[in-house]
Amino acid sequence: MNNRILILGAVLAVGSVAPLRAQTRLSIGGGAGVVGSTESSLSDGSRGRVIMAQLLRGGLPFVAVGGEFNRWSRDSLSANFVTGVVQAHIPLTGFLLKAGIGYGSGNPDGLGKINGPALELGAGYDFTIPAAPIAITLFGNGLLAHASSRSLQTVVAGVALTLR
């Protein structure tokens, strides 16, 4: 894993939202997921633990932009994604949809490291707590990184605590 790229992505995400704290959304959570590569598709991929962290800033009504980090791991296998995301809340519901681009890296199948540009598609649902700036968020993300040798794909789901 190229730690410098992950750290740079985290710094850029935090820096982009710091000026507007009142409109900031921070989610941290965990769950489970499955990962595969060109040589091992998701249907016969490995299952493992997931950590997700998201930091967004609202700009337009129902739309926020920022950064997200997803890490899948099991034993010595791993997949890491840092993406810039645009997230839209469906009005009058707790549903949200997101899309992003960024960088993915990892060794999902023991055949060597994969590094390359990444895409993310995701969805979620906020269970809000009345009169409180927090929510419990169910999330699901599909992530794909492509390199010249092979691709890395991950599908993850979990629960996060969200500060809004």
C-alpha cells in the first residue's frame, strides 16, 4: 500500500471540509465485504473485515462533496481505496446515493499488489436521531481499481456512526 497516497487523500479530504464545519458530515464505521481480482472474481473472492471513513461538506441542497476511505482486510490480504465522492440525499427520505473516483491499492488474492485509478458507486440510509446531530448510517459500496496487469474489485457493506 502506498501510504503517501492514502495520507495525501485524507489530508485533502479534511482540508476541503474544514472551513464549513456547520455543513460537515463525518462517518466512521465497519462491516464486511468480499474482494476479487481479474484472476479471482467476486463470486469466488475472499471475505473479510471492512473499515470505512467519510468526510463530506454540503454545498448545494441535498448534495455533498468530500473524501472517503474504504479498507478491506483478511489475514495478509488487503484492499484500500481513497476516493473523492459526490453524495446526494433523496429529499424527504434517509436514502443517499454516491459516486466517486480515486485510487485503489491492494493484494486481494496473494498474487501480488495491484495499484491504479478507482471508481466507487455506493448507497446508504441514515437513521436519524430526533433533535441530535448524529445518525446511524447503513452503507454499501462497490469499488473497482484498474491496473495494466489486472483489476481489483470490492463490494462492502456495514454500519457507521455519522456526525452531521
